[in-house]
Amino acid sequence: METMYNAFWDHLKEQLLSTPPDFTCALELLKEVKEILLSLLLPHQNRLRNEIEEALDMDLLKQEAEHGALDVPHLSNYILNLMTLLCAPVRDETVQKLESMTDPVQLLKGILNVLGLMKMDMVNYTIQSLRPYLQEHSVQYEQAKFQELLDKQSSLLDCTTKWLTKAATDLTTPSPSSLGSLSSSSLGCSPPNWAANSSELPSPTMVLYHGYLNLLLWDPDDDEFPETLLMDRIRLQEMESQLHQLTILASVLLVARSFSGNVLFSSPEFVDKLKCITKALIEEFNSRPQETMVSVSEQVSWEIHQGLKDMGLTALSSENTASLIGQLQNIAKKENCVRNIIDQRIRLFLKCCLVRGMQESLRDFPGGLSLIKGELAELGWNFFNLMHHNQQVFSPYYAEILKNVIPQAQAQETEVESV
């Protein structure tokens, strides 16, 4: 594609430099420019639409080209003035740079490139304007379709009920394994014994949020996935994979910083380089954790050695280097304490995103995760948005289920609140 693209512009240059100039390709490009400019107009801009139709009348331009009277500089100035009028402020500087170009080929190429960006700006603006209406319609549409299915199949919420019952049990009988792997057998557990702890019953909203977090620990072989989240299962699996990779990445960075000190890790360039290398190496962590961490330990220790050397700092002793490599390789084990602490803090952050909202959660960032703040914030936003939409759609069904799971007379809330 790149070869064909370059060949086209070379061909255009040959046509314009020929004697007399051949404007065949140039006219086709002007036609495309005209169509894009018209597409950027709002419905009420009829005067400007008529002006563009008149100024870029392709039949007239073709006649002028055939008689050698095509005024290319005048057309270019007119198009650039229009672009200045129609573009977003962020594109002003780019359009101004085009005004200084004298090569017609480079100018046409630049005009089409900026017009492509302007089209994208318009699409983004349109989507942003319509988003509230689209979201409202989406919630109503999904509720109606799900109710149609529920009317035909009364058992459609069985797995959802098991999922919420498991979440409620976790909150009333907390244990180190309460966030452990979920299975069909665990989801099929009996309802929790509320009498044992009736004074501290969880709210329905907290049960739902805990259930959402459990989705990021779901056994991929378990088919009893909540019916209300089946459409989101693939996205949740991707988030689970991202969470796992961020846990390993943060663990590696935390161990590396404990050996090399804050001076080296105060360099954004060094941290970004180490993150980039580690991310690439841990892509196959799930299939071969031991081998992966051997590669990571060797590469990270070398990067730290080189980084300390470049900054004129004392290199790690052979004993510290061996300890660093050993601790990095130990991250491959599921019971590794650093890995478990990082995993718990990431999940706590995601829970805070649901409970307190994204903005407040980002202001109060968990300790030890600052080195992956950007990546974790992105995961948090994706998780929050997905669960927020799901809650908007299915909250009536969740509220009805939780009335039976949590005794209504003693519950802290009577219905599932919106985020």
C-alpha cells in the first residue's frame, strides 16, 4: 500500500511537470477535497455550501484545465481559507504550515491529510454530542430485549442468582480465599447464614460490586457465567488478562526499585524503557511463567547495571545482583508475597473505582502502584464504564434477586443504587 501510495504522488508530480501540464489526477483530488469540505458543513450552512459548489465546479475546472487556464495557487488559497474556517482550533497551526508550501504535490498531500484529521474531529464531535442519547436508548433497548428473553425462559437468571449469592457469602464470611478462583461448585453454594452476623449485613450495592470484582477471577472453563453479563464476557476476560499482566509488571518494577534505589527510578526515560522491555517479555507469562521470569530477571538486572553505570552511580554487588535475580524469578510463583500484595491493591483500586468513582480513586492512588498509574487508570476506566452500563441496564433484576439473598428487613438498602 505504501508503494502504491508513493507511486501515485510520483505520477501526479510527473503530470504537473509535463509540458503542457496534465491535470487529470489533480482534478480527481480536487473532487475528493470538495466532497470532504461539503461533508464538514452543518445542515444550516447553505450559503457556504453554494459557495463551495460554485468555486469548485468540477465541470468548469475541467474546462479551465483543458485550456491551460487552471489557477492552482488561487484554488489552493481558497481551500486553505475554507479549512481555516471549518477546522477545530487544534488544527489551526497545521493549516498555517500548509500555507507556506510551494510544491503543489506536497500541498495537495498535506491538504488531504489535514482534511482526514478534520473529518475525524467531526466524527468525534458528533459521537460526543449524541452519546447521552445513544446511552439512554441503549439501556432501554437492552432492558426490553432481555425482558423478552426472560418472558420466554423463566430460568434465565439462575446463574446470575448463583453469582450474587456467592458474592454475598464472600462478604459475610470473609477469608483469604474469598477472592479465589470461582467454580460451578462454589457458585452453587447454599445461601449465606445471615443469623450468624445479622448486625453487619452488606448492602445490596456492595454485594453487586463484589460480584463484579469476582468476574475478574472467573474460571474460563466455567460455563455458569451470569446471564446479564454474557455479552461482556470477552471484554471481562481481556480485562482479567490486563490485570494479571499489570500485577506482574508492577511486581517486577517494585522489586527492581528496591535494589537500584529511587535515583535511577526518578528518571522517566529509564522507567519507560524498563516497562517496555518487561511488557514485551511477560506476554507469554501464562503459558511459561518460570522461563519468562528467567528472561525478565536477566534483562532487568542488566538494564539496572547499565543505568547505574550511565548515571555514574555505584553498581550492584554480585551478591545484590544474585538476590535481585532470585527475587524477580520468584515472582513466577503464585504464592509470592510481592505479587499477592500488588494483586490485592489493584483489586482494591478497582473496587474503589466502583464505590467512590474514578476521579476520587485517581486522586487517592494506592501505594506501590505509582509506576503503573497510567496503565492502571486505563484499566479502571474501562472496568468502571462497563460495569456502570451493566448496572444501569440490569439493576431492576439485581434488586429483585438481592431481596431474596439479603433479608430485606435488615438490609442497609432496599434496592441497588446506581453508580
